[in-house]
Amino acid sequence: AVDPQAQARWCRRVQKLASRTLYGQANSWYKGANIEGKSETFLAYVGGQGPYKDICDRVAAQGYDGFSLR
């Protein structure tokens, strides 16, 4: 399970990055615009593969902080 606060931080980061691109501006299925009643949220990380790997490595090194592993 994911800690709700960690999830909210990640979502804010993803939205901030997406807002700097056309992805964040488009009325697209990428944000769920094709599903009536669905809140439009961009879910893909667009900060680059290198930074994403660094984030994943840091989370793993910290014992998967923000996750509850069972």
C-alpha cells in the first residue's frame, strides 16, 4: 500500500512537470478527458528517465519510504 501523503507528494510533482509541457495543456485521453465524469489528472512522469531512475533508487535505498510492504 502507498502512504496517502507520499502519493499526494508524487502526484503534485507529476502535475507540476506536466504543466510545463503540452501534455498538461491538452484535453486528451492522457489525462482521462475521454471518460465522462472522470477527473482529469496526468499520471505519466515526464521528468526524464535518468531522474526517474534516481528517484526510484533513492526510494529503494531508504527502505521504500512511503510504501507499506507486506
